[in-house]
Amino acid sequence: MSQKRERRGIHVDQSELLCKKGCGFYGNPAWQGLCSKCYREEHQHLRLKQIEEDRALAERLQREEEAAYASIQGAQTQPRLEERKSNEKTSKVTTVKKFFSPSSRAAPKKESLETKTPNPSVSRQCSVETDRTTRDFINFLKNLQKPGREIYRQSQAFLESMGSKKDLSADELSECVQDFYHNLSDQLLSHFKGSRDSVERVMDQVERYIMTYLYKVVFCPETADDEKKDLAIQKRIRDLHWVTAQMLCVPVEEEIPEVSDNAVKAITEVIEMDSKRVPCDKLACITRCSKHIFNAIKITKKEPASADDFLPTLIYIVLRANPPRLQSNIQYITRFCNPSRLMSGEDGYYFTNLCCAVAFIEKLDAQSLNLSPEDFERYMSGQASPGRPETGAEDLSQLCGSLDLLGGLGLQQDRRAEGARRPEADLIDWQASVENDARDVLAEHPPVAQPATSAIDSDNVDSDRLPPPLQPQVFAG
């Protein structure tokens, strides 16, 4: 078994999916292999350390600036003192004149009105989806009564605060959202007396509400390089179009109609992930895709699938689908999904496997596919593909022979077409000859019109004097 795993190069132990800190939750490549909780603790420690260093540097620069300013202040104190007194006297006179002028008395009133006009920090999207999400969120909170009103108030305040943070980096936006999740989850735990299921049900609705409004701001932001990563992985998958299921040792037989149907559904789900706006909905697409994969393996092998079967099949499905904005969707889920969903449960397991599949595709090499480095490079460059021989001298001679054979077959086809056209020409010539013979007969024996005879005269007519009756002419054709 160990030799098989080494040969495949795709096997991932279940322990490798867990957090490197050993807390028991699933890790994530975007969090350096840590779970959300451990990553936040580690990141917060580093951030506090950086803040302290920045503060010490700012204080040192300020002291140096004050010392430099004090050294040159003595020589310029007297002239600046006289200049300052003169400026203050002129300013007082100007202020008194402006105070008694009628135009200046109306200005403060106008300014105060302008300062009282609020500028909305979050522009609500007038779309069917946002309206439906808001309505569903309010109806859900009505069942919670008092905590429902508090949850709605905090969610609204959070959206208002996010309106002034659009220029933050993607990691900073993620930190704001995750802090809101963390604080609200702690409050709900005390209200529901430690019932995790009730807390997660509320947090799912909160996530759906706030992320519907923040989607356009935080998905693939300009401050991140998500779009660049999307283009890179998309090109990588296109270059790997030649990879077959046999190379990945995928235990799926797509010739079976039911297996093929599950494979198509899995591809559809992973592509449809991009059309969802909420992280939990994108996660649901990944979960459904994975379940279709397990069904396809189970039908093929006629037994439950294992983790060793699932990962290579997931890689194969991703290569066939080439999902749009794959890295952006993974980063969006990582940054803004309710962290408890990614740390445990089937959603977290399937998402972690998807991250491993993408990482494997990025690092895929000849050894992983049991190929020689030369064949791998030729396949990647498009010079050759599996099942098609490499272009060389022998292939050129074989190609010339095939062209000669095709030329001979073309000549045979022309002769057969000529033979097929000959009976048609003979039939046309025969019809023309028959028509000519008929015209010659009519010209030699033209028909003669006979006078009409009455019934009385017909008895006295000598039959010997009658001309011979006309014989009917039979014309072929």
C-alpha cells in the first residue's frame, strides 16, 4: 500500500488536513496550515508586536525632530516673535470687520446646515436578492424577540462602520468581519446558555445578511492579488488539459451512465460556486460537488469511497471544470465565512480538500503523474499529447504513406462515380433514340382523318373499297 501511495503522489494523510498547532480543527493553506482560531491568535500576537515596534519608532523620530527644532529655534526666536505679534494684530482687525459685515453673519448658519446633513456610508443595493435577504433576516429575528432586535442593531451598526473602511486591505477587511463574528458569537453563547447549534443557526443568518451587502466591496478587492492568482490557476489548468483519469488513478468509470451523470453534476456545482454571493452558499456548492464525487466512486467500486479515492477524483473534476475565479472564491470563503464552519464538520473537510487539490494542481509535476520529465514537458508545451505519437521522421514517413493511400482511395472513388454515371447517360441516349424513331414513323405514315358516315349509308358501303384500318402505334418510353 505504501508503494502505491508513493507511486501516485496524490495521497494526503488526514493528519495533514488538521491544524499544525494540534488543536484538532481543520487547517487551511491560506492560514499557513493553522485553523482560524490559532491563526487569529498567532496573527494578533505578530500584529501587537508590529504595533509596538511602529510606536517605538514614531516616538524616537519625534524626539529627534523636537531636538533638531530646539537647536535652531534660539536664533530665530526674536524675529518670529515680532512677526507673530504683527500677524495677530492684523488678524484681530480683520475678524472684527468680518463680524459686522452682513454676508459673514449668514455663513455660519449655512455651514452648520451642511454639517448636519448626513452622508450614507453604505449604499443599499436595490436588487431583488438584497431585499429578499433583508426580509428573511428580519423575519428570522422576530422569533428571537429581544436578542433579535439587538442582533439587528449590531448588524446595522457594523455595516455603517464598514462603509468608511472600503480602502482597507483584504486582510484588514477580513479582520473586521471576523472580529464582528467573534464578538457576536460570544454574546449569543451566553444568551443561548452554551448551545452551539442555536448560535450557528443565528450566525448563518447574520453572515448571509451582512455579506450580501458587502459582497461587491470585499470580493476580489483591488488591494489584493486575487485576480492575478485567478488568471495563473486558469492558465495552469488549461495547460493540463491532457491529464487523464488514468494518470491520476481516478477510480471512476465514466462509461457507466450513472457515474457520468454524477461527474457532470459535480462539475456543475463547482462552476456554480462563482454565482453565489454568500460564503456559506459557496461552501454548500463545494459540499454538493464532493458528495456527487463520493457517489460516483461508490457506484464504480460498489463500495464506500475512501479519502485516497476522493482527493484524486476531486483534482480530476477541478481540471475538467476549470472553475471561474477559483482563487478569488477560495480566498473569499477563507476571509469572510463564519470560521466555525471551516474548522470542523463536513463543510470544513470538503473545503480543506479543495484547497489541497488546488495546491496539488499548482505543483503538479512529472513524478506525480508517473511520467518522464521529457514527456511531461512535451505535453505541457503542446508538442505531443497522450495517445498521439510525437512528430518525427518516422511519423512523417507514415504521414506520407497515409497521404498516398488517401490519394489512391480518391482515384478509386472517382472511377466508381464515373461507373455510376454511365448507366444514367445510356438511359438518356436510349430515350432520345426512341423519340427519333417515333418521329420518323409519324413522318412516313401520317394519320388520315376519315369522313363521318350515317347509319343508313353504312349498310350500302362496299367494304372492299374501304382503306385498310390504321394499326395502333406502340411507342416505348
